[in-house]
Amino acid sequence: MIQIFNHDNRMLCWFIYRPQPLTLCLFSSLQGTRDPMFLTGVSFPPDWPVYSETLIKLSVYGVNDGYQQTSNFLGSSSFSVADFLQSKDQQLSLSLRTADDSATVGTVVVSRMKMGEIEDGEVDHITADMHQKCTLVYESSHGRINDKDNGPIMNAVFKNAVCKVYRFQTVDSKGMLVREQMAECTLSFSIPKQLIALYIQEDTCRIQELKDLGELSPHWDNLRKDVISRYDQIIKEYQDTLAELEKLTGPLFKPSCSKGQKYLEFIPINLHTQRMRVTCPRKTDSFYDVVTVGAPAAHSHGFKNGGLQKLLSKYETEKKSFSTAYQCIYYPPEQAAKAREILCVVSQLQPHISALADQLLQTAQQSPIQPLRDILKSLEEKVRPADSCQSNLRQDFMVWASVAKSLNCVIALVDKLQEQDNNNLEPAPSHTLADVITSHNPAAVCRDQLGVKVQSLKECVAEVAERARCSVSFVLLQEAACSTAQGLQLQQRRDAVFSQALAALACGFVMRLYAGLEDKGFLRQLHAVGLVAQFESLLSTYSEEIGMLEDMEVGISDLHRVAFRITEAASEEAASLQPTVSGRRDRYTVEVPLPHHAFQALPDELRQGKPLHVLPVLFNVGINEQQTIAERFGDISLQERINQKNFEILEGYYKSLTNTVPSECLPCFQTQTDIKELLDTLGQNVVTKKRKNVEILWLAGMICRRINGIRFTSCKSAKDRTSMSVTLEQCSLLRDEHQLNKDYFVRALDCMRREGCRIENVQKNIKCRKYAFNMLQLMAFPKYYRPPEGTYGKVDS
């Protein structure tokens, strides 16, 4: 416990700072000793009232029970800030005194630790301290150590940061500082709320489209009323959910204990960003990002009958029989999706074509022909895709033939105008006055004819759009009529899972974009081929978690319908820097605003608003005791299929990347293994029959970082197994890329799990600093996924 007093002995503030039971068991060798040695760090936020006369009191506690964490007071000592600053080398050696001041029970050494870049000459001092142990030297819940990670752009979206800084020994005994920062994200709630509003808007439009079909036969009219009633039910539920979310204040994440709450079903579970920044002597800082989130799954719907992947497959089979009963035509999901796409494209193209046609007429009144030709080209580009869409409808093509005919007439007239314009450039022969009086102006005649043909084109396009709307609406009525009450529930389930997945993806994309704004190679890759979003899952393929994995597979796959676009923010205020979502269920666009100076520095392709695509891939390896049961007595085919399918997707992206972007655009790593070699090894592992083959996850993670991808790690709640994975990856990166001494690898791993950001994540979620494992469970875990003694136990998670 640390207490701060003013010069008049009035206590300004106090807080419990890592009671020593947790620090005494920093290393297992310290347990049970009467002469422990440990090191911990303390920081004061810059806005705290600390002056030279301020007194600081240190209280030390001892552990009675390493598991229950009961403690007893050992002793305390006090000093003033002035004494500390005036001491030799800014270091004080203080005696710990008992509560009655009758005896000395130990010594506390207080020294100043300079944060930031490691200066030459400081390193030897750092590594010599405390027998070169791996140590936590700083922690803060304010995230203000390093401005690189907390600029105005970052602070607009990422909030409530928790920071931890360690010093670790390297192979060359130089040492390094390692900084963890974990933050919440405003997109945890803002993206789902925008999506719910879009769901409501889309379903409201669907109702209006069905009403606009006009008079129908009694059979179809009754079906229409039933379908409208179902949409009304969804809209009402979504409106209620949105109203509840608007009332919420407080943390920007959904804790794991709330994952089953119905009104929070659209919110991702425990979404956080985590960045590890490494500072080494005479080297540029390196940083590694990961987004941690609970597996996108519909916990409020339950998993008794499986997840989306299984339920959708069963549902499509049942729909075929319902189509016969309702006298409907059965449309497979891909055809129904195509119909919605056609309806959307035609409705968007009609106003564009009409506007371009008007612009064509206006420009035709002017003499230069080239602008006319440019507009005509744009008009063709809009009409031809509409022609392609129209060819997919099951209806009469005569109207669209009229559109094509009208367009061809317009093109011919523009060609004629250009020919006459060219003739006007040639020397004209002399004419008599009578010739001039009796002659007519061919160009004027062409322009008049052009006006008639353009008007005809507009009318034909309008008729086509109306027919397309009616025919597609009827197709969708049949598709909806064949749906049962289960179909309604499945749509809601899929909406909720997609919402969680999109919030996580948007968070990861924004974090990756902000980190790469000054990386020309990354920006070139971004607009040329897009990015990979690699989701790592630790779910088992047994019991309820197999349903979660089936939900997650569909939710992650649905992310291929998302595109990103970078825009210029209206101002640099936080509200103007929040990403926004637009679109319909078949296609969404997330707009990411940047401040003026950052936006203007982007390549032209990005400033012009080019859609940017992210390729989602999912790899799953279960690691807990339930996975042991699945591997020995159950079925792991879902995991095998997911890993094989997504390996092929990842391999295809890499081929596209190497054909489009030079290798110089990719980041440099110390380990020299070629990406192609890593891919080959991953391909071998996904087809190898090996229990709990976590090498699949390691390889996929390494490949993702090598190709500038976005990393995600998930388990059921992103709290326990996720923490083991994230800390293992961080220490592996320190060992492979920054020469962490191999003899200190396990010590560093235990230090991060005991003292780091992940145990703070556990505390935030369940108000207890214990990972939710027991000894029996951990016996089934792979070796490096086991937390240190004293950090786990039975808790309500």
C-alpha cells in the first residue's frame, strides 16, 4: 500500500499497489523464504499533486497462503520526495519498521527508473540489478509513457490503457525494455449500434418493397402479410436492443461474465487491443500488435443444437420441403443473395445513369467534343454492368434490349457529332449568300436528335429498374415465405455473430492503419491487394464450444462482405475520427476518417476513396481438457476442415501478394525463414494427424506478421487461454527477434502472466486476479500454455 501525505500531514490520496503476496511469489524460489528479494515499480500520473514536501509511505505485506492470498502486515517506511531527489544517485535505503515501531524487519531500496529510450551506458546498470532477474519496473493505468502509442489519433479510438514495462536480459547481456499496453476500443459498442440501425433500416425497406408489389392473389397476399409480420417482429426487437445500448455508460468492453445477456448479444466479448513495444540499445523500437476478443458466438441463443454452420445447413434442407408446401420456388442462398445484389445495384445505377444522361445533353450544347466523349464513356460503364445484372433475372429481356438500343443510338450520334466537329477544322470553300441562307446546321440537328435519344434512354432505364425491383422483390417474397420461425432466429443469430466479428475487425484494421501511416510499402500493399486478418482460435471441438466454433466460422467468413474506405475527417476532434458503417447485409463499407495532415500524406489511390479489402482467415487448435476428450473419443473433423480451407485461402493471398507487391514492401525480421517455407510447413501441419498441434497457430501467426496482416486471438472469453497464447507469442518474439536469453524465457513468460496486462484483463472481467484454470485442466494443456503457480484457481468466469 502506498499513501501520499502533504506537508501538514493531511493524506492526499492512497491506493493499494500490488500487495506483496503477489510480488513475493514473483519467482517460485521465493516462496517460503524468510529473506525474500523482489523488485516492483511504482509510477505517479503527471496530474497527481506530488510536491517536494509530499510524503510517501510504503507498506509491505507477507503471504500466509499462496492460493488464498491472505496476508499479514510486515512493516512500513516513509520518505519525502525532497529526500529522494537529494539523495546520492537518487536512491534511498529505508528500514521497514513494525506497526508499533519497536523493531526493524527489513530494508526497502527506492531508486529512480528513467523511462523511455535506453541510453548507452544505462544498460549495464539495468542488467546488473537484482541478480539479473526478469522484472516488472513500471505499471500504470494511464497509458502515458510513450507518446508514440498515445497520440491524438490513437486516443480517439483506444481508451483506458493499462501499461506495464519490464526489463529483460538479452543474449549479449545488454538488456532491453519491453512495454505492454492494453486498451479498450470505442468500436466495441459504436460499430454494433450502427449495424443494428442498418439492420432496422434494411428490414423496413424490405417491408416497403413487399407492399409496393401491389395487388396479389389471396395466396400470395397472405404469405406477404406473414412475411411482413416477421420483419416487424425483428425490427421491434432490434429497436428495443438499440434503445438499451444507448443507455449504457462506463467501460468500453463487454466483460466475459455478461456474454449470455440478450441485450448485449451484438457486442463483442472482452474486446481489447494489446501492443508490445521493444526498446533495445542502438536500435529502432519494434512493436507487435494483437487484438484479443471472445470468439464471435451467439451465447444468448445457446448451443444445444450446434452453431451457425450446422444450423444453416440443416435449415436449407428443410426449406426445400417448405417450398413445396407453400407453392414457392426454392432459391439456394447464393441465388437469393444474388437477387438482393441485383436489386441494390439497379437501384443505385438508375440515378447515376440519369444524372450522366443529363450531363451529356448539357455538354452537347458546347463546341468541344472531348468532354462529351468522356461523359459517354462513364455512361457506358454504368449501363453495361446493369445489363450484366439484368441478364441474371428470370424475366422478359425486351425492355433491356430497348435500353441497349437507345444507348447505341446515343453513341452513334456522338460519333457523328465528332465527325462533324473534325470537318469544321478543315478549310471551308467560299459560299454565296444564297448558299448560306438555304443551308442548315447538321450539328444542331444531331444535337436535337441526341436529346430525343437520351430521353428515351432515361425512360427505358427507369422502366427496367421498376421491373427489376418488382421481380426481385417477388423472388425475395418467395424466399422469405419458405422460411420458418427457425429462419427468423437464424437471421438474428447471424446478425449478432457478424456484429461481434465486424467490431473486432474494424478495431484491428484501425490499429493496423494507424501503425502503418508512415510505411509506404504497407500503404502500397493495402491498396494493391488488401490485408489478411488472421483469427487464431483456441476453442475445443467438444460440447458447447463446438457450437461456438461453428458460429465463429460463419461470422469470420461473412467478413468477406466488408470493404474499408479512408476519408478525411471534418476536424481533429475525437467524434470526427470515429469510423462509420454503411450498406446492407450483402455488402458493408467501413469508412475510417483521418486528420487532414495524415490523409493528405496518403497515396492517391487511398485518398481517392478506393475500396480496401481484408481477407479473413481462421485457424483453430483446441488446447484444453475438452479437446483431449474430442481427440480421443469424439470428432475433430470441423477443426481439420477449417484449418485446411483457410490454409488454401492464405496460400492464394500470398500468391497474389507476390505477383503484385515487391518483397521490399514487407516488414523485415531477424529470423531468416522464407515465407514460402513457412507456408509449406503450415500446409504439412494442417494435414498431419497430431494432437493439439499448436504449431499450426504459431506458424499462422508468424506468416501473418510477415505479410503485414492483422492478428486476432480468441477463446471463449478472451481471458484465460487467450492470455496464455498472447504472452507466449510475445516472449517468443522477444527470443526470436530481440535475443532474449533463452535461460530467461520461462521467467519472462511467468513474469508477464503474473504481473502483465493479461492478469489486469482478468481483474477487469471478473474482479479477481486468477486465471480460471484448475490443476486437472492444466495437466491437459501444452507445456507453454500453463500459467505459473499462484495465478490460477476456481473462479466465477
